[in-house]
Amino acid sequence: MVPLTGFATYPTHHCVTGSMKHVYDFHGHPVSEDLLLGLGRGLGFVYFHIKGTDPFYGGRANVGRPGEEGLEKTAGRRTGVAVEMHATGSAGKAQAELRKLLSADEPVLVYADMGLLPYLKLPDGYHFGGHVVVVAGYDPGSEQVLIADRDPKLHPVDWAVLESARGSQFKPFPPRHTWYTFDFGAARRPTQDEVREAIAEVCRGMLAPPIANLGVKGIRKASRETLRWRDVLEPDALRRTCVTVAIFIDARGGTGGGIFRYMYGRFLGEAASILAEPRLAELGADLATIGDEWEKVAVAFTHAAQADDPADLLETATRPMLAIADREQDFWERLDALITA
């Protein structure tokens, strides 16, 4: 089985921006993942603990919650690409639309529960429906599709397995058979005003979030709430949560490392060129050093997960986060002052 003619695969950092880059490149409109993340207002911080699920740390923003456009559509708007989201409760309809697009030689960006994608070989019982891949080919005879993920390989997966992953009901991010279509008829480079607007939006999200679980406030809340895990989580859940938090900070979880701070720092380097403002590149380097501190937090949570009693190391893991919050507060204030001057 071979991919669609002209489709190339390569390693990527983040599942959403990497999948978008695959689609953009296929259509002859190359753009970096870092630029897509920045234009899409994709960086932030979130902490939540929904009843019945493990606690979660995340470094993304604009994920399509109610009232949000979503990174895919926001980045598309700022690159002249009309991006449409589609979702259905019908597995049959989702599969029919996917077959139709593939028959038209169109690679398709879809959401899926990564715990149900066999090539990832994740532990039984693990589920995360916010994962994005590109379906890049199919074979009607074998009833298999080719999937492009963050690694350089293309993965053959049975249609039925893919549809199970697309229709997963596991919380907190059931994928709801979501897919995206792209119209590149008016594709272009972003304007200077769009770049400034995108940066200002991220600054506002970090400095003045609508709820205390988000932005810099969210980092401080996470540091406090994490110390309570020993009282609210069973031992297995606590160990599992420590593993997951580490993964979703470092590069294994598709953040590009440093909970997306490395990627956004490189975006600021690109923005410096677009806006002819070298101070943005300097700030990008500053953000990378904050990413280094986040990496140390990931290591600490990994050590906690490996300890006889992870609860004993929760304070060690979270203590640096208060200093990180202070550094991020200062960083986003400086960036906001520069970009809105």
C-alpha cells in the first residue's frame, strides 16, 4: 500500500501542527509547525481534574472549547486557508466521508483516541482522544488505511480499528469522529498585523485567563492542587498521573519539549523576521530557558512515578513551578508590552 501521490511524511513535534503541516505541504504551501502554533494562538497552560479522570497538565490553548475557534481554523484564517471542522455521531457517515475524500486524492486530518491506535503500543486502559493524525492513503482490497503520525513512518491500520479510535467515548477528550477539510484557493503568507494579533492573544490568555485553571494562574493552581493528589487519588492513579504529566510536558507527549515553550520560542524567532523586530527573537530565547525549567519538572514527575510512594516526591516535583509561574508572568508582560507598543 502506498500513500496518496505527492504525500511526504517526516517527523513532527505536535500532532495538530504536524498534521496540518503535512496537509499544507501536500498542497504546495509549506509552513513551519512553529508558525502554525503561533498563528493559531496555540500556546497556553491548563490544569484540570474532572471527576472520573486523572488530573491533567496541558500547554495548549485554543483547542476548540465552546467560544474558541480552535488552532486549526485560527491558523488557517491567518494563512488564507479556509478550514472547516466536521463531526458526527455516526460511524458510517464518518467513514463514508473519509472514503470520499481519499478517493478524491485528499489527505484527511482526523481526531482519534491514541490509546486505540495499535502502532503506538500504549498501555491497556490508556485513552486520549485529543490526538490528531493524517489519513494519507487507503487500500479498498485490504480494508486498510495509511496513517501519518509524528514519526517518519506511515502506519497501516484496519478501517475498523481506525473508526473505533475515531468514535471512542472515553473522557476527557472523546474525538466524536471529528475531521477537517482545507481549501487552499486563497492561501498566502500571514500579514504583520495578523502576527501581532496572534501574539497579543496568547499574552492575554496567559496573563488574564477567564478562569484560574488557565494561564499563569493555572500554573500556580496546579502547583497547589498537585499536593492534594495524595489525598484524592488511589495509588495506581497517582503513579499513572505522574507518568502522564511528565509525558505531556516533555517531547514524548507531542509538545516539542518544554510544554510547547520551545516551539513557541522558535515561532517568536520567525515573527521577528516577519515584523523586522529582533527583540522578539531575544524573547524567544528567553522562553526556551523557561522551557528548560519545565523539562526539569517533567524529570521530577518521572522520578515520582518510579518511587516506592510517588506522594513522597510531589512537593519536590511542584516546588519549581512557583518560580516558573513568576518567570512566565514576567515574560508574558514583557512580550505583551513589546507587541502592543
